[in-house]
Amino acid sequence: MSRATEAHVEHIHIAETRGGPVQALASVDALPGLGLSGDRNATEHDADSCDVTLIEAEEVEGIAASGITLDPGESRRNLTTRGVRLNDLVGKEFWIGDVLALGVELCEPCTHLVALTGKPLIKPLTHRAGLRADLLTGGRISVGDRVAVKEPSTV
């Protein structure tokens, strides 16, 4: 299956601090139970935080219909995916390349995101702002890595 049709990671972003500048990366180390190396979620981790956030490229592009332009990094989500419906991954284990993750909950837009971008994102991104997930295994995540639901074990 080609990358054009296979669900995959399209962008990777980290921010060292909450509200700090976002940095685009070609690849990043996934740290199980913490987050992405160098990202605020890994370094400022607490019991209520998740390891990684994801958003669909299709949703980022789709809000343009509301007259709002948003670059993938402006969403402040760690991973921008294409070809996978992230809302369907809540409660499911899924692969990001060779890294196993668990979809925890939807990542709804917040007033902090609105303040940082200066854009009215709450309504157009409600239930479309992505997914919060925990990393169950470590490894390297790279742009182009496949995203796929883990198949149930047959043992």
C-alpha cells in the first residue's frame, strides 16, 4: 500500500514548554509512560497528562471551510496523521510505526489554544481536535510511519 493511501504520520511537532514555540521534527524518540523526547508532555508529566497528542490532517484542512487557516504545528498536537479516524481509536491500542499506543480520550480544543493562536478554534474543532494517547512501548517515530489499529491476539 502506498503512503498516499496508507494511514501515516504526516508531521511531528514538540514544544519544550507549555505555550512555548513549536518545533517540527522528521523523527523523535517515544518514551513509554512519558511522551516524546524534548516535549513538554514528557518533561512536565503529571498523573493527569497524556504522553502524546494527535490530530488528523484532514481536520486541520477542513476548518478552512470556517474561514480559519491553521498550520499543523499551530494545533499544538504532537503528531499530525493522515488517513485514520482518530476518534475511533479511543480505548484501542494502535501502532505508530513500531511504537504501541493506547487512545485515551478525545483532545478537545481549549481556551489556551485560542489564546496562543488568536483564532476562534473551539467551535470548528470540537470533537475534531484529535486524540490523547499513552505510549505503551518506546521507539522512534518518524514522518511517514504507518498508523494502524493493533489486531487482537489469537492466543
